[in-house]
Amino acid sequence: MADHANHPLVIQANGLSDQLIEWRRKFHQHPELSFQEFGTSQFVAEVLKKIKGFHVETGIGVETSVVGTLTSGEGPVIAIRADMDALPIKEENTFEYKSKNEGVMHACGHDAHTTILLGAAHLLAQKFEREELKGTVKFIFQPAEESTDEKGLSGSPYMVQAGAYDGVDAAIALHMCPWLPVGAAQVNDGYSMANVDVFTAKIFGIGGHGAYPELGTDPIWMLGVVMQALHGIVARKLPALEAGVISIGQIHAGTASNIIPNEVVINGTIRSYTPEARDLLSSELMKALSIVEPMGGSYSLDVERGEPALYNDAHINNLFLKSIEELYPDFEIVKRPFGMGGEDFGYVTQKIPGALFFLGSGTQDGIQRDLHTPVYDLDESSLAKGAAILTQTALNFLKEESHSPINIKTEVQIHVS
């Protein structure tokens, strides 16, 4: 794949490549779980403090958060966000820089996200020093994208509530993409990743001896009917053009082979794109469970609403595409939604115009290295490209918005108690 080899930003980003690879491998060797990114955030803050012109803050909303700011004073404000946490996965890769933290692994590319944002920080600092730029760039290094705490919240809503994005006119981010090669990017306008809700349902009956089922009301028997109704919701209740899925991950019941239990516990997830589909799926799930009542049983349902669907602003996506065309005109652009996975950057794009794109980083070794797997890995030549694209997008935004009105979304209230 060719690029504009004489483009100054491409040259500068390529010049950082060895440093980016070194940082990424350091993060990969020392992964940290959600809300535990102490070493990662300390290193990030130390790197930022060495860059001329940076103001660095820590602990905004979450103890392990880091926010760096470059500003020339008055003007538009753009935020660039990277997540920093790893997953509770035992790494099966054998390369030299594999995880040294047993049972913890950067299996979703957050080591690369953090690295790329550090690269963009260096590139943009040079631009602020050498060029007449009007405006501000905030670099949001966010903890805890992968998991929630006891309140059911990940890092993003805490940082939004604490004011990390106050005064920001637009926000951008990227995600590593193992299903696309280096030199490709996936973009999508509108809803692009799912609302994520988790539910626990219980079916209650009257247990007893397995030899005398007629003396009770068997909740496992009721479960069979509920499962049929539940799996029919998406097929027959959700409008055909809507995206949604209900999946059961756990079923718990009973203590012995000859004892009919009093209850069955079901745990699962609900994924959707639109608010309307989100509400419909939860409502229909309750109706599916209510089938047990005429069968002599009862039920309870608890739905924990997680991150909202990621909504990508079309104008911000156009800035991505413009920047990619300027830097890497031979990039392959894939336009389709990213799937039913969750992304807590959705809290940000509820508040302000923003977008996230997927950056091709697939390896060419013939091994399927999907996200959230023990063998996940990426092609490190994607790092410099990611840093350059985020930098150019920020520059284009500042230059464009300095001469036009800025569209601010109505603020969304996120309750953190």
C-alpha cells in the first residue's frame, strides 16, 4: 500500500515508529485490569509531562485516568480518547513481549490505543509549537472500558460526569481491527456498536423428589417453554430492519439428580442499536418469562443497563475520511457497522458529536487472532498510521471549526452515586 511518502505528517509519524513499537510492547508486557491501571497511567503521565506545552491532570473521575491538554488559547476544542485496560485472559502467544502478568492480557488492542494516542500527542505538540493553530486538543487516557464496577459503570461515564469532556466540541477515537489488514479502515455513520444490557432472571416453582414431580411445579420444565419464547423474540418481535440479539450465557439449577429444584437462574445479555429496540427487547423478555404464571410458577427479572450504543457523527466520520485520503490515498475504506459488541465511548457520543473508526491491523501469519482471544495480536506497522490519522483529523477539525459555528449536543445526564 502506498502513501504520500512526502507528506510531512507521514514522515514524522514514521519517524516515531520504533518508539511506538517500544511503548506498545511495554504496555503489552504489563497489562492491568479495569480500574487497576496504576502502572500504565503513571507511565502515560510521565511521558506527557516531558512533552513541551502539555498540561497533565490525573484522577479525573477515576483514580487511574490521565488527561493531557495542548492549547493555544481561544478556539474549538477536540478530545482524542484511548482506553488503557486489559482483560482477564491467559495469553497463549509465545513472543518475547507476551504478558508478564499471569492471567491478564491485552487481548483487545488497548495497548495499541494508548500507544497511538501518545504518538498523536507528540505529533500534535510539534504542530502547536511550529504552526499557527487556534484551539485546544484534550488527550483522554481512559481506564476501565472492558469491565464495570459494583455500580455497573465503566470508566467513561465517570470521566464524563467528572467533567473530562466539559467544553469539548467533538471527540474522536479508534479501535484496532484484526479482520482488516494494515492499510484499511472501517467507518460507519450513526449507530455502529450496541447498547449492552445484562439480565438475571429467576423462575420459581415448588421443588421436591424427582420420583414425584406431580406434587410440585417444576421450574426446569417451565424453563423449556421460556427458552422457546425467549429465542423467538428477535425473530418475531423485533422489526426485521432493526439490529438486536438476546443471548443466554448461564443457567443454574439444582443440587442433585433426584431433587427437583425450587428455582432456575438465567443470566444473559441483550444487545441492540436503537433506544426503541433496547426498550422493546427488555419488555418482550419480561413477557416471555410471564409464561410461567399459568403453569403454576412465578418469576423475577433484573436488567442492568450498560453502555449505550456508539453513535458516530457523520461529519466527524467525513473528517476521518478526508484525513486518510490526505495521508494514505490508497487506504481501503469499508463502510458498515462494527457489530454487536459494546464500546463505552458511546457515553461520550451521547454528550457531544464524536466518532470512532476501526483501524486495520490484522497480522499476515495465517493465524486467526480475534479480539478477546488468548492469541490476539496486531501488525505493529499500523501504529504510526493510527497516530498520523488521529493527528490529521484533529488538525482538520481545528482549522475547519475555527471558521464555522460548532454544533453542541444536549448534555446527557449520567448518574453516578
